[in-house]
Amino acid sequence: MSTPITDRSSTRPVGPPPPFDPELAPVIEILTGLRPPDAYRPDNIAAMRKPVPGVQAPTDEDLTRGGTYSVQERVVPGPEGQPDISLLICLPQHATAPTPVIYYIHGGGMIVGDNRFGVVDTLGLAEPLGMAVVSVEYRLAPETPHPGPVEDCYAGLVWLSDHAQELDIDPDRIVVGGTSAGGGLAAGVTLMARDRSGPAILAQLLLSPMLDDRNDSPSARQMRGVGIWDSSSNETGWNALLGDSVRGGREVSPYAAPSRATDLSGLPSTFIDVGSAETFRDEDVAYASRIWQAGGRAELHVWPGGFHGFDVVVPHAVVSQDAVAARGAWLRRQVAGRSRDQAEIRVMLRR
């Protein structure tokens, strides 16, 4: 069972923020002029949930990727005694065998977003490997504090695993993935699955994950007032999820803030990436290091000069293309490796 930890190293002085990548720097200057790093406040969460002018949510037609995928929305049981949840299910149209799947959890600082947010980019990773994508709609904070959001995500994973045959999905090749707050929820769901002997998870894909409610790492202090989603906005998100009287205290659950887990053994293969010029840098590096120290498998990338979400905002930048390529290569190894293992087992059983 995961239990919280609260010990922290002494606060040390930090230097100036790392420089942004030259291709990213002009864009971040424009973005922060439109929405500063500390834009998210408790009194404007409702306003931040409104659609951004000129930015349309992807339609079902967009998500088919020219007919490659079928798209459906299914309402499935939520946590016991709680409302049902919605899953956005994108299945390869021409699969000839059960497919691997990315179970995707969207970002948004625990307070904004929906199950279409980030799915286009996730399909971009999935399509070359013939993978399905299932994206979960979880309840947002502060209306639904912890454990509501992570329990919603776990309930969706259980349903997916139980209905894998119906969806023609391989239950042994489920990758749990998420971005930002979704990355933190993905890590929490993976801990839950381990501790509850729940669905088998092949791997976890954590992209700039939001892992630590204490919000006091060197990078959180170093990047205050700089980039996208600084420590002030981060505090808003964590307080919404946990309450300002709980956040940072001794009783925070590791399923809410996975950095609090004392035991990171027994986790599936893990991919973590993060920018060097963003708030989450040091908590993400620490999480990867602790997986290694527990004897686990983790791949870590710290992209030099990257701000939070740089690959989505500036996809043409070389560093963005490299980041996406690294994720795809890692995914290919996870999926192909399990396929080879199963093929070898079948050959041995025939002998």
C-alpha cells in the first residue's frame, strides 16, 4: 500500500530560470502576454473553463483521422455510489487482431479540460502503432475534490479492462497515459491498480506530470512568474483538489499526489518527459529517479529550453519533434516487446 511521505530537503537558493529554446522563446513571449503564468486563480476558474476564441474542440470527424478510426462516446459506471462517467473511444477501423490501447487522461491543472483535450496528439502517437485510444471524462475540482477525479479515472480503466474483448482491445497491452494534471492522475491510477490488484497495466506514459502538491521544488521556485503554469497557478490547482488546509500537509494521499508515495516498486515500465524551463521539472526528475531506486524501469527526458506544453504549442520546433519521436519510439518498444513475448510463448506451447 502506498503511504504519504513529507520529508523534504532543505530549501536552497536557486539561480535564474533556464533559457528557453531559441525556437520556443518568441512564442512563449506572445503567450505570456495573452495569459500570464499566474493566470489561474480561485476566483476565475469558471472563466478559464470557457472555450478559447478561435480554438475549436476536435469533432468526431477530426478524430477519425480520415477514416482510420471509429469514434464513439460511451457512458459507463463510475466509482461505487458515484455518477457514471463518459469514455471517448477511438478504435482502429482495420485491425485484424486485438489492439493495444492508450488509456488517456487529459490535463488542465485538475480544474479545466474534458476528454477531447489532448486526444488529437495522442492519436498521433497511437496511429502508427495501430493502437486504440480511450479518453476518460473525470469530474473536475473544486466541485469534485480528491478522491473523485482519480477514482473516476480508475473506474474507467476497470471498465476498459473488463470490456476489452467487446472492443477488440488486448487487455495485456494497456498503456495508461496523461499530460500535466492528467499525468499525475495517470500515475495515481497506476499506483491504485498495483495496490488494489486491479487491471494489468503494460506501461505508463507521463508527460510533464503534476505530481507534488507541496509545490516547493527548486524548479517551482525558479520558474515563478515565468513560462506557462507557474507555482501560483499550480497552487490554485492543488488547493482546488485538496483544499488549502490539506495541501502540503502530512495526510495527502499518494493517489492524489504520487510524489507522496513511499513505495514505487512494482510499477510498469514508465516514460516521463518534461521541459527544463517549467515548474514540474524537478518533481518529475525525482519521480523517475525513485522508480530506478526501487528497481523499476523508467525512461526520462528533460527537453532543454522546453516550457510546459511546448510540443503542442510549437509543434514545428526541432525540440518538439524530437520529444514526440522519443515518445513514439518508447511506445513502439513497449507494444512490440509484449507482442514478441506472447509469440514466443505460443511457439513454446506448440512444442
